[in-house]
Amino acid sequence: MCYNCFELLKKREFCFTEQIINIDRMENAVALFGSFDGNIKLIEKEFNVRVTCRDSELKVEGDAENTSKACKVIESLLQFINRGEALSEQNIRYCISLVNEGSEDKIEQLAGDCICITSKGKPIKPKTIGQKRYCSQIAKNTVTIGVGPAGTGKTYLAVAMAVTAFRSKQINRIILTRPAVEAGEKLGFLPGDLQSKVDPYLRPLYDALFDMLGAETYQKYVERGNIEVAPLAYMRGRTLDDSFIILDEAQNTTREQMKMFLTRLGFNSKMVITGDITQIDLPNGAKSGLKDCIKILKNIDDIGTCFFDEKDVVRHRLVQDIIKAYAKFENTDIDNLRNNGSKNNGSKN
């Protein structure tokens, strides 16, 4: 064997290491490995390590640095399991991303009570640090602005917070609205009256409410006037007291529409404004009211802004890659908004 080959083997042997993790219960090991060992295979592939389990011991072998990272991910996932939470590809990949950033200490922040229970008894909890911060901003502030790409849970979590406030009798009404701006289609060609034409644009809001309340309960509250889902144009001239108001797809408001909406705020009410500045559908290059309000309202107390990024996406893993690729290609100005649009709120660090 040549000298160089020998030295290379020595280096490899020096870097190679193994670590042992003790697992209290066998069912925790079963949950950790997942169906057909899919969870562990994901970790092995990411860090190029080998993970084996014998009795109550989990052995992780590989490069010293990668072995250490893999162990941190596994220990974080065991915390999820001990809290009774199911593992999924999304939260495994999220833990991996935090460990790769050196931010594994933030994983503990995801522990906490659920913010809402759906009609089928499913608990709704923030799945990322960004979502956790967003929910905290909504609870803390009268007006909260959530900005980020599709799939980050902006609308769904806002509806969950609204339903929780309604169930606890903090407010008397839930009002959900969005601008009826066509995404490359024409409203005039759709059948029916105005309400029938705008209903497809309000469908995501209906879906979220159905999930939280169930169709029958939702319909009962609509008939009583406790829940209203309507286009933004229907908000003009109103004062909304004792209400939780959510403006969705706010990137498609003009400056005038945004000002009109914000000034509807009444006593004992909350507002949540959500939008994605990379998906503006306004015609003729009109300026987005969402971009303006982030800058204009940045120094006002009791107004919080929370920015999401691709790591907060909780859809298929490819959605994160797609969003990242488009953001790079389009060179969006979200970083400028993030730096200039908030004072002491939920911006990403």
C-alpha cells in the first residue's frame, strides 16, 4: 500500500466515529424509524451516515461532523414523539434544515399547546418557527401582517386563531375577505350573479372554516351573522366592532383599497392581513397596497409584521425548491421589505 493511500485511510479512520442514543421505549423507536424505515433513511441520505437499532440503543456511524448533526436531528425527533406528535417528511426535513443552520436550539420553541381543534378533533399547531412567531404576533397585536409564499399557512393559521377567539367569546364575528382580482381570468365570463362570480376566489377561506367548524356549524353561524365571507368591496363604509377580520391575498389590493380596509377597524377587533408579494395579479402594473402598508405602518405600535420564507412551507418538499428557484430568478424585493418594514415584530433573523 502506498504512503498516500495509507495516510488517506488514517484520515478517514480519524474522522469516522459512532455515537449511541438511548431510547426509553420500543414504540418510540418504531415511530422514529417510520414505515419501511423511511424516516431514518431520510436522515441517512442527508448526512451520509448509518443508523442501526439494537434493543434500547441507537447507533449512528459516519463522519464525525455529520454523525453529530444526525444525532441532533434524531434527538429532536424523539422530543416530537415524546410529546405525542406524529413524524412526517415535513417536520423531519425542517429539523434537518435547522440543524444544518446551527439553529437546533429553536426546535424546542415548537413545543406548546395547540391553537385550535378542528371539527374532526385534529389539533392545529404551528409547524415551523415562522408559524409560531406568526401566531404570537396575532395574539399580541391588534393588526398583524403576514407576508410569505404559498403553503406557509398564513391564511389557515389566521382562521384558526379567529375561530379560537370566537369560541372563547373574545369577539362576536369572524369576517373573511379578499380582493376579487382575477389570476389571468375574467370575472365577466363566469356564470351567475356577483356572489356566484366571486365565490371561487373565496373558496380557500370557506375551506379553512369548514375544516375548523364543520359545514353545518359554519352554515348556522353564517345565518346568524356571526361569520361573513365577502369580497373586499363589501367592506366599504362599515365599522367592524367586536370582530376578527382577515384580509387574504392582500398583495392584490391597491393603496386606496388597503387604506379603506385598515380604517374599518372598530373597537375590540383584530385584523390579520396576509399576502405574497411574488404573486401580484394587479392589472397594468398597479402598485400593491400590501407593499405600501408594510413600509408606511412600520413604526406604529400594536401593528406587527411577520415574514415567512421557503423553510416555512408545509406542502410537498418540491414547493420549497420551486419557491426558492422563482425568488432567485425574479430577484424579488422581499429582503428590502423585511429590512425596512418592521420595528419590533416577527421578521426573520
